Amino acid sequence: MLLALLLAAGNSAASAQDKGSIDPKPLPPLANPNDPKLGAKQLFARKLLPAAMPTRVIGYYSKGCIAGAKPLPINGPTWQVMRLSRNRYWGHPDMIALLKRLAAKAHKDAGWPGILVGDIGQPRGGPALTGHTSHQVGLDADVWLTPMPDRTLSRNEREDMSAVMMVRPDRLDIDPNTWTPQHLTVIRDAAQEPSVERIFVNPAIKKALCREAKGDRSWLSKIRPWPGHDYHFHIRIRCPAGSTTCRSQPENKEGEACSEADLAYWFKDEVLHPKPSPEPAEPRPGLTLAQLPAECRKVLSAPDAKQ
């Protein structure tokens, strides 16, 4: 079961690198949007703007939605948003503010012109048609490990440009031709944000961070190995204060998790190279609306927020 989950996670991470379109076509109307068996992703993907409701996180990172999401401006002094055609640059104001702070820190501490931001979430959160299982409540975001160029990217570049792979072909360590000390600095800056709950990276990147981190290493406890995540890192923040309808992950009590025993599992051959199932996987609709928190129905039915 765990290997199946890892394989699914790896596929999701890989799809985040898929190219976009400069002329995305609107999704066709649903024949029966009230079908109880319909995947909720079909409903949330058709909402192009946030709900006109006060900001509120509802549910869990992989099973929920968000009301009153805010966009990260596609251009900032030290950031740019990628894959605009996905319309996944919406999140909780706490996440938007964190990304702006991190972008400024990457510029100051690592000497990067800025950061390239991948997916945050859909305008109303919820399951997505492609890619992530999480990113449903506006508290997750992907940051590319490719520094932002010192110029404004064109729309074509934002849809077509590929991030740089940071992991060796054998998956056992980072690629010294692409990994730099500045990458550690940027990830450390993110992990030292008080609201950050987890940061997911490829196991080879976790290994490199454990090996190279100096001084205060307490931030390493937030760094979690997970397949994929070899060209970007995934930031997850905790539920906002007073958010009674949001569910955070359990508190982290594992320490640095940098020992050989801590990392050994991730470098087993069956984990690095899981054998495909002999039977083709049947397409699944994913979570239905009934399986999400009940408040998500109100988020879907609310009028569009004015932009």
C-alpha cells in the first residue's frame, strides 16, 4: 500500500512539471453536475474565481477547500508565477504573505534575483483535475529550485520552461552540477518561517541538506523526504490561528531525521524503482463532493468574488 502511495505521489509531482498552454480552453459544461458519483475535481476546476465569502480554510490539506482565497500577483519584485494556464496561484493570505517574504529572503540571503512559484491552489481549493492530491486548502505551495531569471519571463516561457533537475540520474544523491549552497539557503529560509509545518523534498535533497547544514540545524526537522520533488520543494503551513474548520498535521516530534537509519528506507531499490502493476490502473473519479467537508458545498455555490 505504501509503495502504491509513493508511486502515486511521484506521478503527481512529475505532472506538476508538465507544460501549460498560452491559450487554455474552457472546460465544457458538465452533463449532470449534481451526479453524486461525480468527482469533486470536476466541480472545483470549473470555478475560475474565489467564493465571495470571508477567508476561511475548511478541512485538511488533501480533503477540503478554501473560501475567500487571495491571488499571488503573477509578477513581484522578487518572484514570478509559473504555469499561469492552471489558475493555481490562489491561497490563504498567510501563504501569500509567506511567499513574498521568502522571495525577498532568497534575493537577500542567496543572491537569487527571486523565486519561481509553481502551484499554490485553485480559486476555491478542492481537488484538482491533474497533479496534486494536496494543495486543496490554500496552505500548500510549490517553489521551483530554479532561480528566477533577472528579467520578466514571457507567457510562453512560463508555460514551456522546465525547472532544473537537482537529483542525480541514479536517484541516490543530488547532482553536483546543478545543486549549490544557495539552494540550501533558500530551503532553510523557508523552513525557519514559524508558520511552516512541513517542507517536502526529494530524499536525495534531504540527504544533502543533512550533510551540508551548519550551525543551528533545528529547521531540518521540518524537511521531509518524499519521492518526486526533485526540481521544486513543497511548503506546507499550519492552520491559521482561530481557524476552527481547518485541520493541521500532528506536531512534528522526530528531530532532524538525518541518521543513516532515518534515510535508508528511501534509497531501497523497490522504493526508488517500484515495479509497475501488471494490471493497468482503472481511472478513478477521486473524492466526491459528499466526501469533502459539508461547508465546501457553500463554497462551490457562492457567487464569484470581485477582482
